Amino acid sequence: MSSSGDTDRLAREVDFLKALVRVPSDNPPGDCAPHAEIAGQLLEELGFEVP
């Protein structure tokens, strides 16, 4: 049985992935800088240290 913490964690993970797939990262031309910037911001919001 899932706990409330597991449900909250899953919701944060789904929100993270939804935000990532909203950012275009078409290849070619391979310009993924905007996608990388968003990924970095989202990871920092989750408590990760992003250089």
C-alpha cells in the first residue's frame, strides 16, 4: 500500500517529466540548450546541485 509520501513523490516526478517534455529539443538542428536550462532549473527546485 502506498503512503502519502510516495504519492507526493510520484506527483513531483510526473510534474518534472511533464515540464521537460514541454520544452522543444528537436534534432536536427540539435539546439538543446533551452532544454538543458529548464532541466537544470527543475533539478535545482528538487534540491539537486547543478553546476
